[in-house]
Amino acid sequence: ILKKLIEHKHFPKQIKCELQKLKISFLGNVVSNDGVENDPKKVKDIKESFIQRT
């Protein structure tokens, strides 16, 4: 993941780095070796906000 961030000109601060992670949350997305996905928690929160409450 760190390699991909650097390839795309994102340079995380060393103090904030967590090494040997398979997934990280970054800017509201989940980044892993499989690619970038929307954060499921954020999607759930948005879906719940559209439920009509009468």
C-alpha cells in the first residue's frame, strides 16, 4: 500500500505510518492490494440517512 501511495505522489508522515497492514482507511476509502473501495461504514451511514422516518 505504501508503494502505491508513493507512486501516486502521496507521501505519508512517518509518525502516522502503520507498517505491515493489509488494509487501510484513507480519505473515506479502504485501500488494499485488491484496489480501492468505498468504506462500508460510510456507505451504511449514507444509506441510513436516506431512510424515511415518518
